Amino acid sequence: MPVRDALSSLLSRAVERRVREWIRDANAADDARIAELEGEIEKLKKKLSMTQGAIQASTAELMKLKGAADESRNVAQQAMQRATSALAAAESATEGVTALELHLAEHAEPEPEDTGSEPEPEPEPKGDHLCQVDGCDKPVRAKGYCARHYQQWKRGTL
Ligand SMILES: [Zn+2]
């Protein structure tokens, strides 16, 4: 039947047009969605590269700080070594001065009596050859004391 065929054909064309429109709309929607996602991806990429840049900068800063800390530690160690050898030099100089003072004291004229103040009580010698300071086992150099404790006694810091 021609009428029926014509109707059928018309209907199928209308359906086809609807389907095409629907597909086009769907594609457009997909395209928009894809573009949106691509934009998101670009944004994330940018953020990521910024984060990576920040991480690299932080790492560089950290390395610099670590280098500075190492350098400070070396400087501190060198200063410590210098201080230690200076201290050793000072101690040996003190020993030298003490020995010299003992030598002078042994050969000096007896000091005149100080009439103004009470005479300093002289420490009683232990009776042996060791320093009379408790816990000190150095040999006696003068007044029952070893060189170092004699020095301290003389200065009144014993
Ligand atoms: Zn002593």
C-alpha cells in the first residue's frame, strides 16, 4: 500500500532525525564534558608542577641548610680544637710559672714578718712525701703541698 509505505517512510525519517539530533546533542554534551575534564586536567597539571617546583625549592633550601649546618659543625670543631690546645698551652704555662715561683721561693730571703695582720697558719705536713690535700697523690713541692696545691694555697683559693 503506497499510503502506508509513505507513512512508514515519513515516520522512520522523523525517528531517524530525532535519533540524529539526540546523538548530536549527546556528542555535544560529551564534548563539553571532555573539554571540562581536559581543563581540570590542565589545572591539576599546573598545580602539580607548582607543587613539584615548591618541593624542588624546599629540597634545595634543605640541602643549603644542611651544607650550612655541616660547615658550622666544622667551624665549631676547629674552634674547639683551638680552644683545647690554647687551654693546654695555658696549663703548661701555669706549670712553668709555678715551677719558677717554687724555685724562687726556695732561694729567696725569708720574708719579713708582717706585723699588721695575723700570720697565716702554715699547714701541718703529713709527714710523708705526698701532697697533704685529700685525694691528691702528687709529690710534695713546698709546705706539704704539690706544685698545684701550693699555688692554690698561696693564692688563698685552696
Ligand atoms: Zn696536691
